[in-house]
Amino acid sequence: MAEEKQDTEESPPRGGGKSTLIIVLVVTNLLVVAGAAAAVVMTMGSQPAATAEADEPAGAAREVGPLLELSALVVNLEDPNGTHFLRAGFQMEIRDAERLAEVETRLIPLRSAILLYLSGKSMDEVVGQDNRVVILEELTELMNEQVGDDLVRAVYFTEFVVQ
């Protein structure tokens, strides 16, 4: 009887082993995830940008370049009654991030060109998805004429309300 008490008194408590095991497993999992993420980032960054864009299939998603926001504009539409207007907000995608500041210095002429272009549209020319796509394409061409060098890759609507 006395020997059994000595055996139980000498053995350490076993409750702390589970928490240590959990901590080790969590740390191991974090290291594995961090290693996998680093491997993905390193392999994606190793392709040159020019060849990556050329090698993409036509339907594949491409990286969006730096965006420049133009605050919303309100224009009266060309309407005999003069009762319709358009409120539209835009973002321009710039091809070259290093030349973003150059485009930013031309915001006032860009806004003016957009106002003149949109105010020449009638209600029929702005209603409908197909017409909006045409407007975006024409605005992209117009912005490139204003800034030169084909710097604007695309123009996107951030808001579009016709009344």
C-alpha cells in the first residue's frame, strides 16, 4: 500500500501535455501555410509583365492597372425639352503606374472633355447596356486623345443615373 502511494506521488500530472501538443500543431500549420503562400507569391512574381499579358488567353482575367477616380459629373442631355440629365462617376485605368501623376495633372481638361462629350448625347443614346458600353469605349478613346501615348487602358463607370 505504501509503495502504491509513492508511485502516484512521483508521477507528474499529465494535463499540461495536451495544451503543448495543440500549440505545436498550430505553429506547424502556420509555418506550412506561410511557406505555401511564399512559394505562390515567388512563382507568380517571376514572370515578366510583358510576356504575362501576351501569353494570356483571350478570356483570361488580367491584372487591373492603377485606377484614377473622377468624381461624379452631372450633365443635361441633349433634349428638345431640356428635362433629362445624366449623373455619372468614372474611374480610369492607367497603363503605366509611373505616369499616373502625369495623368492626374490633366484632370481638369479630362473632366471638361467628358462634360462636352456627354452633354452631346440624347436620352436614347445613354439608355441601355449596349449604349453604355459604347460610351465607355468612346470615353477611353477620348481620354487617350487628351493625355496622349495611349495611357488610358479603360474607363469604368462607378455610378450612372439617368433622369
